Amino acid sequence: MSDYNVAKVCDYKGLPCPMPVVKMAQDIGTIGVGEVIEVHTTDPGSLSDFPAWASTTGNEVLGSE
């Protein structure tokens, strides 16, 4: 994510599904339109949960690793 200017970093490591997406949906409201939120999670379901959430809310996943 170093190519982006990150407005907020959220650490959701250890939270089980669906909590990482639920927490991020709340936290994204604290940043401005066009800003980037970086999320750290250990939940393997997040790899599919975040893109699904983004497509239904009009947000964009810039990358994952």
C-alpha cells in the first residue's frame, strides 16, 4: 500500500468473520471521500469479504497481500 497516501490504518488481527468487515464499515465513515483506509486482518475470509462489501457499497479495494 506504499503507493497510496493512507488516511487511516486499522488493525483487526484476531477478529473472526464477519467482524473485520463490520468494523471497517464503521471506520470508513471517519475518513473523507477519496481517502484510503488500510486494514490489517488475519481472517482468511476477508480476502473475499472485503471485495464483496466494496462492490455493494461503491468502494474500491486497491490491493491485498
